[in-house]
Amino acid sequence: MDRMHELVEILNKYAYEYYVLDNPTVADIEYDRLYDELKRLEKESGIVLFNSPTKRVGGEPVSAFKKHTHLQKLYSLDKATTVDEMTAFDKRINKDGEQLEYTVEYKFDGLTICITYQDGKFLRATTRGNGTEGEDVTAQVLTVKSFPLTIENKGTVEVQGEAIMRLSVLEEYNKTADEPLKNARNAVAGAIRNLDPKITEKRRVEIMFYNVNYMSEGSLSSQVECVEFLRKNGFKVHPFLRVVKGIDAVMSAIKEIENSRKTLDILTDGAVVKVNDFKIRQALGFTDKFPRWAIAFKFEAEEVTTILKDVIWQVGRTGKLTPLGLLEPVELGGATVKKATLNNYGDILRKKVKKGARVLVRRSNEVIPEILGTTEYYETCEDVEKPAFCPDCHTGLIETGANLICPNIHCKPRVIAKLSNFACKSGMNIDGFSEMTATVLYDNFGVENFSELYTLNKEKVLELDGFKETKTENIFNSIENSKKVKLPNFIFALGIDGVGKKTAKDLADRFLSIDNLIKATKEDLVKINDVGDIIAENIVGYFADEKNLKEIEKLIACGVKIYVEEKNETGVFSGEKVVLTGTLTDFKRDEAGAIIEKLGGVVLGGISKNVTLVLAGENAGSKLDKAKALNIKIIDEETFKSLIKT
């Protein structure tokens, strides 16, 4: 029993670090070894401790959801979408004209969950329902690992949070799902309100907590105290919490959320503004529907429905055909949307997309919108036909899994995309070289291969329409300057399927020369983080093709010199692992990152225990909050500029 108690304590600590702090301290294999030992002891003894992590596994399906009456009503929030509406809210509750103290937090777009504890032990979990009565989803919520089974507070406590499914988890889930989930909100609602807890567990649901709804013993005096209570007791709480005075400061905090939410891995649809002081809340009270002391500021919708008029097919640099949906124009996220992507023909089938149907479209991170699924069919709907031939060169297509491939390496759109990728900033950085330039060179001189850019005749290019002296001179200068190229840029420029900027840099750091990379085996490649079997096979396959090797030889013969930047062991950022967040005034992120690496640092993408320094610009969001929570050193842009001058 002593060993079981010890294992439960250790495993719950590791789970808290992993699921709540996002800061694991042991490898998965070590956790699994201890977990297996605990399961063995439980089986031998026939005893399972109350707070054992083995309880948090999806059990057998339940026959139906039981109703549960909440100890205290769970209110919904009134909504605002403009500054005027927020000002009116402030004036409505602030009769004395003094600046009230508000808290501002993210509004997550998921499913509200209420969890009850009795004498410090988990008792049940329910949905919000109508606010007075919800459904008992204890079996489902027990599979979620972002809350504790025991807390310090005695008596009865009811806490409130939002069940969410991370966007990255949704994307991964949909890759192998028989029927893809339309969006993270529907996905998490379906996971919790599913009679089979194993479905909940499979969707890797988390809960972000933000409220103590009821407490029979003890009391809290403010929202800040409420959040601290949740943190102290091991609940997952998002680090963003602003405490401000006056509506101007509230709007500034909301703007912070609006800017930073696009970098989040969680679906959000607004900000929640609450009066911080609970005594003032008590005096303000409630309407039938809403608390008078809180309001949700809703952002412009990122999802809408519209009619899919047609589907056209575009050919990429690897020959893969990508379907593009032509839509009835619709306003979404402040822009008029007329097109949206689908991944491949398999995606069309899984999402049951038809021409003339009403589809759900999402726009995020300022990229082209994506069709998430179909919401309504009509009698006039038509199936999207699978093309048999390339829409451009009419070559017969090859079917590879869910993808359709044009095998013709001379197919014009393939060539144009390949040349554009080669010349882009992350590749050879040929300034002024656009897709249109690639098209003109292909049409007039038949330029298809990278090396042909370095053998162009300047006089003949000057004869082309639109190529005046200055423009032509600039392009030829850029081509010449591109001959000296960093190894990561050269690897990216080759256009190997699946090798983006980060992977290209990881490959360069590992192999240090193009020759070493050419000789690398699949076994060598999969040892690199984020390089799986498919990308490894793509890399090996690329360098196994004699045409590709000869092209690299031609580039080198044309004067291309590939170099590796020596690591600066004495630079000001030597030994530092740095994360950049927010908007910098005098630098682009890539530029600042390059300076950090030149001065000995390593640039990382996310906050973890390995990070030693954060460079925070304007409107730095959740990464900054998380860095503060982990006590990571933070510098601003002015400090950064002073450091790089020394």
C-alpha cells in the first residue's frame, strides 16, 4: 500500500506538470513504467486508491445521461461587439462615475463543464445545460487529465470551466477519422456528450477553468482570488488574465486578446470582462439571464456557411492536385470570401462535399479559408467528379492514397510553382522574382530547371515586354547574389515534399553539408524531431533520383556556394534558447531570429522548460504569460537592440 500511495502521488505530479503546466519533467517511457507498476499492484491487491490515475481511462458506455441540478445557477453572458456597447455596459453598472476594476480573460469556444467536489474529493461532472439543470457526464470527464481528483478545500465546491479540443489535436484526429469533425467546438461537444467515454478519451479533451461557482466553506473576494484558488489546487487555467481600471484599459486588453488569439492552438471567439470585486458583484446582482457585472466581447465570426458553386483543381510543384471551392461570396473575418480550400479528393468524400450544397467555411490566421464540412443539401446538388486527367497538361493522373498526382514533371503549373519556391526568401532569396517572372521565363525561354536561371541571357530578357533596364538589372543582380546561400535555404529551395523552413534548418543542423544529407538513410533522418517516416522517405527518394543529383551538380557548376554558418560560441546569445513573441517595431521576426542565431542563440517556437529567454514585442500574448508563469527571463525590443550593439 505504501508503494501504491507513493506511485499515485508521483504519477499525479507528473500528470499535473504535463497536462496543466505543459512542462513535463520526465520522458513518456518513465511515466509509462511507473503507471504499469501501479496497475500491476492494483491488480494484485484488488485495491484502487481514490485518486489513482488508472481511474482516468475511458470505461464502458453509459446507457443514458442523468439530469443534475446545479448547486448554484450557471448564467450565460450578455454580449457586446463594439466599443460603444462596452461603454454603455460600464455606464450601466458604474453609477458613481468612478473607474471600476475589471478582469479580462479569453472566451474559449467549447462546452461549459461544472465539476463538484465533496470534502476535497471529486464527486461528479456535468454540462451547463439550461444553467439550472445539466447532464451528468462524470464518466466522460474522468478521461480528461487537466483537473485534480482531490483538492485542499473541504465542504462542497463547484468549479466551472470550458472543455476544449486543441486545433492541432483536431487536425491530427481528422487525418485518420472515417468522418472528419467539422470544427473544434462540435468535436468537443460530441466528445463530452457521447455515451461512450472511450470516444472522449480518443479526442484528447482538455478543460480550461475560470470560475468557482459555489463554495460551502470559506470564501473568495475577487476574480483574481478565484483564479489563484484554481491554480493552487491544480486546475488548468490559461495564463492570460489582465486586471485593469476603466473601459479604455478594458478595450486595450481586449485588443491584446484579438491580436494574440490567432497564435493560439485553441478556438476562441471573444473576451470575457468581469468586475473583479465580489462585493460589487453582489450589489449589482443578476437579470433573469445574465450577471449584471460581466459581459462577453465577441469578435467577428471566423466561421460562416455559404453555397459551394463549383470545384476547380490546381496543380502544385510536387504534382499534387488540390481542389479549390468557388463560393457564393460571403463576409468572413472582415473580408469577402469567394474561394476556400479542400485538401484532396479524399477530403471531399470524407466531408461529403457536393456542388450546390451549403458548406461550413473557416478563416483563421489570415490564410485562405478552408471548407470544414457540409451543413445542408438541396435537390440541385451534384457530386464533385474525380478528374482522370491533369487540368493543365491533360496527362493521366496517378492516385496515391487520397491524393491525385500529375506525373508530368514538365507540367507548366508544376514548373512555375517549383521555380517560385526555389527563388523565394526562405529559399535562394532572389529578390524581385515572382510567379509572373517564372511564367514569362517558362513561356519565352522554356526555363524549367533551377540551374537555367543562372545561364539566362540578359540581352534576350531585356527584349521581353515589361522587362525594362532597371527591373532586369535588379533581377540579374539578385540571381548573382543568390549564389552564396546558407545550407538551410538551399535545402528548402529544392522543394522536397514536406520539407518546410523548420525541417530544412533541422536537417542542416544535423548533417552540416548537402553531401552528408544526400547520403543520409531513412534511419538517420527519422532521428530528427518532426521528421517521420513519410518525410524521411520523401527526402531519400528525392536524392535517389539521378536527375535531382545532376541538377545540384549543375547549380554548383554555375557558381552556387552552399555554406554553413559557424556557431558563435562567444556571442551575446551564446547558450540561450530564445522564443520570440509579439510584434517588433524595427525588425521582422525572421530578421530578429537570424540575429539571435548569428550571435550564438537557438530560436525555438514554443514556451517550455528548455527556454531560457523570451523576446517580447507589442501585443505579446499567451507565450508571454506562460513565460512569466515559468519565471523565464523576458526582454523587450529596446533591450534586444542594446544587446546586439554590444
